[in-house]
Amino acid sequence: MNDLFADRMNKVHKSFIREILKVTEEPEVISFAGGLPHPKSFPVDEIKEAVSEVLSGDCMEVLQYSTTEGYRPLREYIAQRYSKQGLKVDADEILITNGSQQGIDLTGKVFLNKNDKVLVENPTYLAAIQSFGLFEADFRSVPLLEDGVDLDILQRILKEEEIKLFYSVPNFQNPTGITYSKAKRKQLARILEDEKTVFVEDNPYGEIRFLGEDIPPVKSYLEKGVLFGSFSKIVSPGMRLGWIVAEPEVMEKIIIAKQASDLHSNYFTQRVVHQYLMDNDVDQHIEKIKKMYRDQRNLMVEMLEEYFPENVHYTRPEGGMFLWVTLPEGLSSLDLFNLAIKENVAFVPGKAFFTDGSGDNTLRLNFSNSDAEKIEEGIKRLGKAIYQLM
């Protein structure tokens, strides 16, 4: 049977995180592995009311096929929200997707040929590696510093190689939690201005900053490029709604790619989300999420300080859902995982987030989906496993 599969399927593996999540299904396992919003953040009652309101109107129209671009009032709402962030976007430059993950897939379809060079942060979002890998991309990576990518190395790579696409997560990066500074965003925009490289900015966590001040997206300093957004972190991931922002010439190709993929995103869900946004103060809802995640993040950092060895380092994110742990050189987070799972605590070993085979001594922790009791007990168990490993 193997000789019948497309060649590309032999080069892309199952999602490492999805496989790990299977191990964590036992109720006694405390999991910091998934990138899950907390269920308490879901506006359940408000969504129920939105569904009722949508169905009380023109049901025939709501349950019918729709346009590929998506429900225009929803796109207009997104455009208006961007204007508050200093980014002028027209509704025609926005397309509704099945989560921001589909944005990665559609961008790959539109831009990538086999062996095209794709530049990513080191480490980078695992699903982006998987998605671009399906198009048989040739990956290059640029290191992350505390305030964003290393621009000196980035410029050297762009000078020496023909990079087709640069994928970046500037806000509360997955997996590290690092955020690009405003100065670095401006510098990055200036560097990319004269390059043919397509800049792809993924921003699923941008609205959940709980410390510091909001920073405009890189695209606000750079006319070209593709920007992804998502309702998964501020409304509900199960509704699978995100969007792409792109200039008209690029959007035309993205629309064609989406039509070939699924015609359009779930129209009923688009109407429900729009109704929810019209009937409720989403900023007030986001403030509740921010407070919840700030408390969980602060508690996890406090527990790390108490239970981890001093030579284990970790990031202190100002938003998002993750923090990044670096063990002393020579230790393996895969070995740690095997010890930790015996203590009924799980995380994601960091090596999966690297395209160059490095990162063996790193790991990602999710703080957004655990209550205080689980964070305290889980980090205590993980600390015990680290001491065992050392």
C-alpha cells in the first residue's frame, strides 16, 4: 500500500503533540502539554443566546451555502478592531478560515513549490512545521532572542539564500512565550521591505496580553505580507473560526485555494460568532480571560522558582498560554518526559519545535488550562522528576 501514497506523506509525521495528548487522557495525569484555553473562559450562556437569536431570524439563509470570503459584517468587525491597533485593513482584505491553522495551509498552497526555502523561528510552532512540510519545504531557522528573532542572523540568511517565506509568531510566541519588542518589529519591517520574501505573521494570542502594553502587529509597519488571526483564544476553539489578512493580489489566490479546499468556512458558526460580538462586550470578556491567565502564569512561575533547580531556566511571558523551560546542557526532555509520566504529569518535549534537530534540553509548559491546585501539584511532581534526571 505504501507505494500508492503521495511522496510528501512519507516526509511528514503525525503531530507530536496530538500523540502526547493520547498519553494524558488518564484522569490522574496533570497535563501541561496541550495548547488549550481554559473551559471557564468560554462564554457558554452568551453563545446559547446568540444561537437562539440567529435561528430566530432567516433560518433558510443562515443554513445555506455562503461566499468563500465569509460573512461580510464579521469581516467588517475584524477590520474595525484592527483599526484600534493602528492597522488599516479593508473588509475585502480579510477572509474567514477554519481556525488560523487553515491560514497556514492556504498560504503554503498559494506560495510554496517543492524545495522552496521557508524561514522559521528557532524554535517555532509545531503545526506550522507540519503544514509547510506537506508542501515539501526546505526549512531554515533563525534563533530567538528575548525580544524577538536575531536580526543580524536573519539579514545574513536573507542575503545568502533565496527565502520564499518567513513565518513568525511575534506575540507570546508558541512555544516560547517570547514577544517581539516594538523596536524590533520596526527593524524587521525595514529589513523585509526590500526583500521578495513573503512575511507571514501568525497572531492567535495577541489579544491576551496580561502584563505590559499592547504592541501593534509587524504588518502595521509593513504594507506587504500575510497576517492570521483567530477567535479560538477569545471566544471558543471548537467553533474553528479564524481569518487571513492579505493584500488584494494575494487574497485573490487565497480565495481560489480555499474554494478548492472547502468552498467556505462554517457559515452558521460565523453568524453565531458575529451575533455574540454584537450583543456582548467582548473586551470585557477578554479582560476576564487575561486575569485568569495572569493568575495562572504567576502561580506557575512561583512554583517553578520553588520546585525547580536553580540551573533550570524559563521564560516569563507577558501574555499568551505558554512558557519555555531550558534544562542544563546534556539533559534530555524526552528522558524527563518518561520520568514525569510516571509521576502522572505531562508536558511537550521541546525538540519537536525545532527544524534543525536541536532543542533536546527544552520543553514547553501550558499554564492556561490548569487550575491552581493542578499547577501547584503538577510543577512539584515535575520538579521531582527533574531532580531524578539530574
